[in-house]
Amino acid sequence: SNRFFCIDVRGNIMANHIRQQIRERAGTVLTGLTTTGSNVFETRIYPLENTNLPALVIYTKNETSEPIVISTNRLMSRELELIVEVYVKQTSNFDDQVDKICKEVEVAISADTTLNGLAKDCFLQSTEIEYNTEGEQPLSYAVLTFLTNYYVQETAPDVAV
């Protein structure tokens, strides 16, 4: 995938925000799972066509931040909600299919809890399962929230510490 860089006020090249790097790493980790394959989308808005299902949608949501070392350039601890949405559309056994995909996602993330060194830890915090029976086939989905802790210097949110 293409990597874009920012230029800071001094003209130095900066990598993408760690939040974006974490989201992209999760996309890499979750691409190629048995059930969802390459139907992995790193954006919260994506038109889910029947040909793209079952699918995973990955995005980040809430983040909190607090200093853990007070200095001129504070070391910050950040708690990020990494969201993985699971979508399944079929006429029967969709609960079983959602649970199967959730298991695959949980196993994949648990095998890389630092997300390739970007995070201190990443673990499943909650799972919500919903379904919509409108249309020819029920749409079932789960929202998995992974709490992701990472550290950055306050002046360099693009470099994991």
C-alpha cells in the first residue's frame, strides 16, 4: 500500500500518525483470514456489496492521552479504541458465522498484541453483536473493540516509543 509522509515545520519528513499506523497494521494482520480473506477495509464508511461479504471494516474511534513523564517533551500514554466490525449476510446460521469470524479476528490480533511494535498492548475489550432482518438476507454484524495502549513523545505522534 502507498505510504504518505508529512513535512514538519522544520522541513523534516514525518511518518503517519501512530493511530493510522496501528489501523494499517491491524488491516495487514487481519487480511487473509480463512472466512473473510481480502474483504478487509480500513475505513469506517464502505459500501458493503454482497460480493464483498463476509467482510471486516477497521477504524479507530476514541482515544485518551495522559503524560507519564513530565518534561519539556512529555512522554504520553495513549489508550486507543481500535474497532473491527464483522459483517455477514446469509439466510441461516449467521450467528455461527459471526462467531467464527470473531474467533479468527481475536486469534490473529492475539498473535501480534504489540501490532509489530507500534503498541505496548492490544486486547479485546468488548464485543457487540447486532442483526438487521430487512432485505432478502439478514445482515448480522459484530463490533469488536480492541483497547490499544501506545506511547509517543508529545512532539512526535508519528513515532512509537
